[in-house]
Amino acid sequence: MLEGVVINSRQHVGLQKLSALSGRIRSSVGPFKNYKFIQDESSGDSVLVCSCFRIIENLEPTCAVGQLVYETVRGHHKQYHTGSGCLLFLAGGWSRAALDSLRRGISVKHIITAMSEGIDICLDVCKKFSVSFKDLAVMEKCTAAPGGTKKASTDASIEMANFHDKCLSKSGQRKVKLSRHFCEAKSDMLSTVRHPDQPDMIVIAESLSHGCEKAMKLAVEAAQMLLKTNQQRIRDPLFDISKMLTCLVSGLPEDYACVVEGCILLLSDEQAAAAHVVKQQPLKVALITGDLSQTYRHLGFKSLPGEQCVCEDLDLSVSSKEDEWVDKVVKLLLNLEVKLILTAGLVSQKVIQHCCRHQILVVEKVNSSVLKTIGSSTGAIPVNYATQLTESCVGDGVNVEIWRDLSSYERKSLTAVNISTGRSSGLVTVVVTSCVHGKLQALEDQFWACAYRLYHALKDRALLPGAGGAELLCVHQLQKQAEHDRVKDSKTGSAANLYRGLVLQLMADGLIDYIAAVMVNTGRFTAANARTIVSKQLTEFHRDEISTEKFLQLVSQSKREDAGFSAVKPDEAPALNIYDNLSVKQEAWRKALDLVLLVLQTDAEIITGTGQKNEGNLMLL
Amino acid sequence: MHIASYLSSLMQMSRLVKKSPSVCTDLPLNSSDVCNKLRLMKELLKSSYGPTARLKQVHNNIGGAVVTTSTSSVLLQAISSSHPIVSLIKGSILNHVSRFSDCGLFASVFCLSLIEEAGRCDLSQNVIIRVNKHLLSLCTAHLQQEDCGCKVQLDFCSSQSLITLARSVISSKPTCVLSEPESAHISRLAVQAFLLTVPCNIPDKVRLGRTVTIPMEGHSVLESAVFPGLLLDTPENISLGNLCSPLRMVLFSASLAGDLSELGDGRIEVHQGVDTDSQIVDQLLELGKQVLKDEVKLFVCQKVIHPVLQHYLRCNGVIVIERLGISLMEPLIQLTGAQPVATLHTTVPWEAYGEVHVSVRPFGSKTKLHLHPAGKTTICTMILCHRNETMLSELKLVCQKTEHVLRLTLREPCALLGGGCTETHLAAYVRHQSKNDVSESSPVLGCSQTEYLLAGEAFCRSLESVATSLEHDDGASLIDLTHAHHWTLPSDATEEHLEDAAALCGCGVVQSCQNKKWSYLNTEYAEFSPEPLLTASPLQPTVLDSFTAKVNALEVAVETANLVLDVRYVIQDVN
């Protein structure tokens, strides 16, 4: 049965849904986010969410537009891990712009053309005003020169500095002094860390932290550790983010979060006992990609439904098939002298017991990238079944260390081990801790957002003026173009550009709304207040006809603190430049507009199947 | 109340319910319900027609995937109606689309318009059917003529007209959200892929190759590319180190997963202590040994390969690819000359092996294994990239459609003017012809002259309504009274500004000028014979339609409409 919902063109339902959905995340854009509880009324379960992506994920939108939104946001999050809120918010803002245009009688065709032009203007602005690493390096020198040292503001950065003086270069290019510890760095073992045109990673990281200073600190530490271990191999300033892992530990205060070289895994009681035996000695390792149980079969294997076992004589002494299998596996492992097994799948309880008895440590649910990395650094070849193992599949030289005994913090015992290879496997684990179990996910998300922001910045080798700067410039440019169209129209007397000007103006309003929402979320501005500040800033822009250099100067002087865009609280003195990722923002904007244009052009839903839903405007075919 | 209903239900239970008799409906087209359904269907399809179409979201309301599209094949497949007439139309259009890929929406809108117009003019169905048939033959005869005004010959010496044809198909689907340079890029790629599938040295029988499409989400459209040969997904960290090309390869169509799936649901009895699994693994390893002995370096299986066999082969330096999928089997066979092996229980015959060159090609974050033969190949791979899944899946559909349309040009190397110009031209031609031959044709068709003219008018209006359907933004559709091309006037422009507002006709061949006369498409105008365009250089239309697909769509539409008009009774089994 087909049912069609006809969407009234002037009151486009799809666009309204999109706008409503984006309204859900209004309070979660920008660096100051509030936690939200999302409760499932039917089951009573609830989750604590913080990021925009998690909100949409947990809302599980069922309407067609909602699913389109979720699909888009999920795709973006998978690739960038940041910027989902910006995407969704602007999709909402621009869908309101489209709705407004429709209400004023502008045809869909004109809206599409004008909005496509609008996004081209915005992307162009981003490209033009992006700050390349070269410029940043120059700016660093300039800011460092007159005042001598900048005072490090928090203990955190001193701590960070303490760590970094070990691994940062003393290359002559670097002039910025974040603290006195930095300048006295004597280490010369890593003189290739910095490229001449490469600005300091810590400076970049700080300007990209967007309110998650702690998470960013971890990300920087992890990135530098990765760079350090891989330094001999590649002289690339970009770190390999696939070698970064997270380990979530609940029950420890958040300050216990740290970065550890190697792979931290949590073990149960029995496994821990085995770990204590095998610790601190080079071990032979086997890697299994499937489950470690007798009933496991590889993907795509169809077991016979009609298999029957025929016995000729009754033999009650025969042990079960599983016992036979476990014995076989354990014997094989002992023969191969394997002391550590890492599996991507699950391990049956029986196998764990048997292995522990023979002092073999079995760890389940290991990330497949860990298997790959350990495999390549020890020479172990991952196999699907334990029975497949031969001498050549077994790797050598893995170390197991008891990293922490966490038993005292939780009722059930828990031990964390560090699995590493002597020849620097290049894995780095970030341990994320929290006393509140429900918060762990949010903290992990924050860490990944920071890590990916840093990663993309290094990849782009350029940054975008942050704290609403890029958006303001786009608004300025869009308004300029709109004004230009209006003037042209009044001169020629035609109405050809009238629509375009109007749509561009509405698009600019969407961006202003975003800046205002971010400012309101800091809690220091009312909505009206925020808008006044934005418009004040804009008139300034319009008056001085800013150029690229001027803007860069503006950014470098960081005089906009008083305008209140910064995420830094006013009582914290240091003037810090805030930047955004270039590619992430461009991609998020473009995806937001794609969403709006797709929904704008949709005029009906075709509902297939027999889903019962009584709506007034359904038509049956 | 409660007792009453309980009693009645009891009575029903005790009664033997007879099968209810079939329901017979007389003259289904006279029922308003059917008319409403047909109108809804027409609105649905009409609004999806053309490059500025409105899109439809197809979903099942219980959380299934949402497809945003304006492609007839997807839309019609989603429609399932309780009424046989709707199903009849759907079936015949889908059949057309499966054979020609293009012009599905044209056929549906034209067919539904014909049915609607027939209901409007007060004529007997028989007369309309006969006149429709006559006018259809008039149209097809005209289109087959050498000097037909809406036909252009395709020039295979340059790729320009092919690219224009491809671009018209690609830009007709707004779900792809392509910018100008992007659609130009994809059109070029489509033509490039098409040309690669045409064999160079022609034996007695020409056999076209295949284009394999690989969608890749998250990249820019401009990163899309075409490669000769095949690109396959590879297991990670493959090294071709000491492999010398060409490699000997073997291709299995049987599952090598180590199960006994070919036994079906039958029962099997095994003695205790017999391990069927390990016996099959032994058999597989036996196979592996033979293949190694025969110096095979590339081992491909359509289905799953048992990990033990994979491991064994990899350790011996063989590249192993599993889960190739049925769609890649035929191209791979064509490319390598290998014969697919359908069992693991015999030794692989020597003739079954194929040969192929192999290289590794990184694409985005993935590494692909590039297979290409030593000589020329007619197999190519098109990697399509787009920012999101919705747009990418539509782009994939459109590219497959374009490939088909380009292939059809080999059968008939011509195209029709696009942008609605063919429809308006045909309408003007039919109107003119039917006025001229009214005295001869009406007796042959067994109707009066007035009836003939009325039915002819309905036919022409239906054709014109297809051209009108291209406009979705309240603009007006016009026809010029010299060449009978199609023009659109935006809703905000007045007729006086026509020259500025519409500089070119729908297909881009005719330029507007001061002394041109126009008429709105839904109004009456004096019939005239469309003048051919006299230019020194060959026509350079910007929009082209597939000739073969459109001619067939025209026939399908008229024949389906005639069939629907001919339906007297609908007999439905309601049990």
C-alpha cells in the first residue's frame, strides 16, 4: 500500500522538521556544553549525553527527514569526530532561511541557485582567510619578540611543559616561550620534530581546545608520543591517529587521566593472576581474529542443520566435544610456548580457565588495529582459529606489565596491564577516567574530538580564525554581496538579483544565529546582548573594509576578547587565539547545505509497506 | 451490548463461511476512486520529472532506510496499489525502464495524461483508441524520417555530442546535487567509460564490455575516476614484491567456506568421531596444494574462503581475494579468460586458469588491487565519489542509466532534442498533419471528422503536458509558432520580457528574437507546420534525449493507455 504525504510548499513540513531537530542541539554548540539526559520512556533507561552527535544518535529520529539528518551527521562524525553540532545547527539555520524565502514567494529554483552561490562565497572566504602554518610560525615570532616571555597561566601548562622539555627541539626557529621550562630544553635527540615553517603544536592545540583543555592536553601528549616513537621511520609532522587508543576506567577521579605508551587493557581477576606470572619478560604471542571457543565458525560458514551423529556402540566415558577441543588448543599453545593470546572476538570461560591454569594470559575484545600493529612489530600473523596456529604465526618479544591495580576502587577486581613490544610498537593509549560511569563516554568523545582537531590541523597545514571569526567574515561577505545585488537592482530596475540578495541575507542570518547561540551558551550573554555585539562587530567590518592582512593582525592581537567571543573566561588573563579546523568546517557547512537543499526539493514522502499511521494528509494509492 | 456481540461472534464461529464471490466492477475509469488514484499517481510522477524536479522520500515508516530520489525505477517499485489498473501501468513502465533505462517518467506522464484527456473529451473509448494508434504511427514514422525536425545525428568523430547526451541524463536528477563543473566531470567520465567498453579490433561479432561502478562515500565528486580493467578491494598490507606479471589466476564460483552448503536442507548422518569440518578443510588444503603446484599467484573466490586455506595460500605468496560477489564474476571472466570453478571436489583443469597483470593502487584511505590484461580490454571500473550516501546512490543509478543510453546510440546513432522541444514539435506536427489528412483518415478509422479532430487534440495536449511537466516553479510553458520549440517563462517575468528571460529554447538550439510569436502551451493556437531550422553549421543543442528510449517510451505510453481505456470490467477475488 502506498501512502503519500503531500507537503504544502509554502509551509514546507520537511524544512520545519529539520529546523525543529536542529533546535534540540541549540544549547550544545560551542565550547560550553550542558549535559543532557535522554530518557527512553518505554524502558526507563537514560543516557547522559553531551556532544551534538550523541544527542542525535540517542534521539533515534524515525521520520524520513530525521533519518536523513542522522545519516549525514553519522557520516561526518565517523570521518571527523568534531563539527557535527556546527553541521546540524547550520542545517537548521539555513532551513529556516529557505522557509523564509519560500514564504516570501521565492521559487525553489531561485533559492537553490542563490544558496549554492552563498556557500561558494562562504567556502571562498574560508580559503582566503585561513591562516597557513607558515603565517602562524611568523606570528609566533612576532608575538614572542616584544614581550619576551608569555606567562604560563595554569599549572596544567607547566605540567605539560615539564613533559615537553624532554621531547621538544631546541631548533633555532622556535622563539615562542610559553614558560621558562621550554627555553631551557637541552635535549637534542629529537631535532627533527619541527619543520622550519611549523608552528608549535602546543600553541596550535591550545587554540583548538575549544573549552576541553584537559582532553586537548591528553591529545597533544599522545600525539607527541606517537611522533617521537615514529620519528626514526618517517619525517612527517603528521601523527598516525590509528595508533591512538583509549581505555575507559570508571571509579577514578578525572585528574587521573593520562597517556601511556603501549596498549592498556583491563583484565578480570583470573586473567590478572596469569598476568602476574608472565609479567616483565619477553613473551611469545598469538593473535586470533575470531572468537576463541569451540562453537565459533568464521563469517560466511553455514553449519548443517540436519547433521546427526550416529553411534555404533555406547561409550559413556567420552568427554564432551568442547573439553576435547579445549585440551587440544591448550596443548598446542603449550607446544608453541605461547604465553599471551590476543583475540578480537570473545573467549569462552572454559578457555580462560584452562589457559590461566597453564599461565597463559588470554585477552579478549582487542581492537583490530592493535592486533595489526602488534602483529607487524613482532612478526606474529593473525589467524582465525586457534587450531590454525603454527610456529610461523607466533610472534616474539611482547612485554606485559601490570600497569595499575584498580581493584581497590571498584568492588569487582580489575587490573590494567600494559602490553607493549620492546621494539616500540608505536601504540599509545589514553586512559580516560571518571568517578561517574555515565560520563566516560562524553569524556572519550571530547578526547577524540580534540585528537582529530589536532590531526586535521596538521593535515590541512592551515587553520581558520575561530571563536566565530570565520562565521563573522562570511556574514560580512554575504551581506556585502546582498547589498551589491540590491544596488544593482535599483539601478537597472530589474528584479533579477533581488531574490539572490534576499536569500544571501537570510543565509547570513543563519550564521549570525550560530555565533549568537555559541555566545549565549557561554552563559555570559543574553541572546539580545550577543546579537548586539555581533552587529557592532559587523558594522566595524563594513566600515573599515577589512582586508586579509588586517584581519590577521586583528586575530594576532586578540583584541576581540572584550567582544566576548572567546571561550576563555574573563578572569583568566591570557589572551589566546582561537582557531577552527579549515577542512572540517568547510565540510560541515557544505553537508549542512546539502541537507537543506535535498529536503527543500522534496515535496512528498512515499511510505511503503503496511505501517499503520493515521495522519490527516495521507493519500492512498 | 456485550452479550449481543458475543452471541453474534459465536454464531459466526459456528457458521461455515462460504467464499465470498468475486467483485466485478463495470467501467473502472468511470469511478471517481480510480480517477483519484490515477491523478495522484500522475502528480507524483509529474513532479519528479526533469532537472528541477521535486524529490520524493521513499521509506517504510518503521525505521527502514530512507531513499531520496526522482528516478522512475525506484519510485514505481515503491508504489504498490490495491487497484489493478495502477499495477498495470506500473508494470508496463517498469518493463520499459528495465529494457531502456531512460524515459520512464516521460512514458508514465504521457500515458496518464492520455488517459486523463480521454476521460475529458466526450468520445467513445473505441474511437480514442483507434485515433491514438493512428497518431502514434504518424509520430514514429515522422521520427524515423531522415529530415525530422527534432532529431539530430550523432557525430562519433567528436565526443562532444555524446558528452551532451550524457550530461542531459546526468543533470536530469537533482538528488545528485551536482555543480556545473561536477556534472561536466561526471559526463566526461561516463563517455570515457563507455568508449572503453567498445572493442577496438572488431571481430565478426561485436561484444561490448562492462563498466563496473564502485561507490565511495565521503570524497569530492571531482575525485571520481575511470580506470581500464578492474579494481578490487584488497586485504590490507599486500605486497607485490617479487611477483612477476602477468600472474596466473584461478577463479572459484563455489563457496570455499568449508561448509556443506550445497547439500541444501537434506539430512546427513555421521559416525561419532568423524569430524566433517576437518575433512573438508583437508580437501580444501589439497586444492590449495594443487593450485600452488600449478603456480597460481592470484586466488579469487566469489564467496567465502575458509581462513585456513587463506592462511595457507598467503603464506605461500598467493594473493587471496574472497567475497568477490556475483556482479564482478562476469567482468573478471572477460578480463582474465579464467573459467569459474564450481566445485572443490575435482582437480582444477588447466584450461580454467586465467592470466592478468596486477598492480596496487591507493584510493583515498583504501588500497585497491588493479587488474588489467596485457592488451586492450573492454572492462573498465568507474569510481564514483560523493559527499553523502543519498546523493551517491542516486549518482550511481544515474551513471548506470547513462551507460545504457550511450550504448543505445550504437544501435541508432541519433538523438532527440531535449528540454521538451521534441514533445512540442511532435504535437505541432501531429496537429498539422491531422488537420490535413482528416478527410482521408476519419473514414478509415470509422469516426466522424469532428471526432477525429477532438481525439487528435487530446493526443497533442497530452504530449504538450509532458513538456509542461518540466517546469516546477510556477513558470509558464510556451511554444514558438515558427519552429515549435519549447520555452519556459519564469513566474516573475512577464511576456514582454520574454526575450531577456528566456534567451534560448528548452534544448538550446533556437535563440529568441523580437519578431517571434509565442503561444502558451495550454491555450489553443492556430495549427502550423513547424519549420526546419536552416543553419549552415550542424545543430548544437545543449540538451539531448535518447532516441531509442524515447521512441519506445512513446509506443509503450500509447499502448498502455489504449489498454487501460479498453478495460471494461475489473474482476477481483476478494477472498
